[in-house]
Amino acid sequence: MSKKTFNTIVIKVGSSSLTTPQGKLDSKNLKRIASQIASLAHAKKRIILVTSGAIVCGAEKLGLGKPKTIPQKQAAAAVGQSRLMRQYEKAFEEFGLTVAQVLLTRDAISDRERYLNARHTLETLLEEKVVPIVNENDTVAIDEIKIGDNDNLAALTASLVGADLLILLTDVDGFYMPNDEGISYLVPEISEINQDVMDAAGHPSTQLGTGGMVTKIQAAKIVSDAGVYMAIINSRKDGLIEKLVAGEKVGTLFTPKAGKLEGRKRWLAHGLKVEGSLIIDPGAESALAKKGTSLLPVGIKSIKGKFKSGALVSIVDENEKEIARGLVNISSTELSNLIGKKDVGEAVHRDNLVIL
């Protein structure tokens, strides 16, 4: 593993790590995880915890079994959020640490002012030696403002604060890929998220939570652009968090891109919800990638989706491979009438565009 020093660390705990086989809150594993985090905090590491488990906690208290409807899930989250926080507060108090609850939704990240405010809040908590515990606000979140899973929430949080390392705690030992004989093996390090990695991620496989390896690879892409390392490790084996941070080879380590995106570019790349896509020709693709130009309507071949002026759009090549994202100056209705035309202004200004 890299000899890089990790000072600011985001740790995400999945539902499978906090749930017993009977579907109850696994307080024993929660305390084990808290103990390892406390050890890092006392070693002057800045730790942010992103946790799942609120719905499981609430469903257990309400006797709901596994909630199926959105209102049931939100009711369970409302009851479970305070119950889960109480468990964390008790666990960390044993080590002399204070915790703070931070609830986020997509609109807190997509709005630039609120994004910066969230960052300042987290930074202040870290300066005060507090362990922020982040979760999505499941009680009120709807599709339009929902991040959707805590792997992506953890990645966005790591990008937000400029963390050094994101650790995803799960119930497997790391990321597996098939060899030539089709037998899966644990991959110790991944430096590029290529199609083989995407294919190996498959589909979400856990019955608890909304994650799986697909969302973990999505998280890896987000943090790679931010220059953040990411590791997938087993939450149920003692001491792995500390070993990983100390530089030992544990689980699967994802190394970031050489050139990370800076503040606003990171926000453009991953902080907003994509509302449509622009398919561009090779000439426009070359101008964006090599010359850093704005995107003009003359280089656009077609449009997908409906969006307003100011929306985030995905910019893709003729094979629909995403190459950039940006804030569009013109609505989809207006832009559809300008496709292929010259001297009609910019579709996406270069200051509001990020190459991926």
C-alpha cells in the first residue's frame, strides 16, 4: 500500500455491518467500530463517520420487519435516527469523544452556497475534536433531493472536505474480480476504473441497505477525481481500520487520478444531479479536451432529456461515453432549435464545464 499519510479520513459503515442475521441492530459491531475510530481520533486523525442503519433501528423499535413503502421507511428513519445516534454517543463517550449529527440531502450539496456552508460546519467540528456522524435525511428526502445511497454520500462528503482517505466498511473482504478461469479473487489495489472493473461490480447484492459493489465503484470515481484514496474492507474483523491507516495491505485500495479536480470543478463533476445530455461531434470533443474551449451549439449533434437554463448536463461523444459535465446556458427547448448553428452563443461556457 502507498506510504501516503492519511490525516482526514471518512469512514462509511454499511447496513450489513450494523445488522444481525435476525435483522436487529448489531450493537456489538457498532462498539467495535467506534473503538477503532476512537483509536485514530486519539492519534490526532480527523475522522468523519457516515453511517447507515437508521431505518433498521427504527423498524426494530416499531416492529415493522423490513419496511416496504416510502412512508414506512421514512417513519422508521425518523424513529431510528435518534436511536442510532444514542448508540453512537454512548459508544464514543467511553473513549472521551463527542459526536455531532449532520443530516444531508442532495440540495445541500447541489446549492453552491449550502455546499460551502456544509464544508465550513464539518471543518469546524473537526477542529473542535468532534466526530461528525453524517447520514442522509431519510425522513424528508424525496427523489429530487435524494442522494440515494451512503456509498455516494460518503464519497461526496470526502470530496467536500478534501479528505485523504475514504474507507467503506462492508461484510466482505474487498473487491473481487474473476480470473481467466472465472474464479473470483480479491484485488489488493485498483488504479484505474476500467470496463473490466465495472463489469465485475455486477449488481447490488446486499439485501440490507441500497448499496452493493456498483455504488462502491461510483464512489471510487467521485473520490478519484478529488484526489482521495478509497478502500473497501471487512467491518467484522478486528483492527483492520488501524492497519489500513498505518499502511498495511488490507482489503482493496483504489488509488486516485494523478491530477485531481479543484473545488468548484469537483462540485460541477459530482455535486449536482445530471438532468440531460448533449451528444457532440469529434471536432467539439477535441476542442473541449485539448483547447479548453466552451461548447458551442455548432458542435452538438443531439439532445437527450428536458432541462432548464442553468441545469447540469452530461456531455458525451458519439458512442455516448461521458467526457464532460457542465451548466448549460440554454434550455433544452431553445437549444434543440440551435443545434449545428454558428454564432448563436455558448451552450456551456468553459468556466462552467469540467472534463472527466
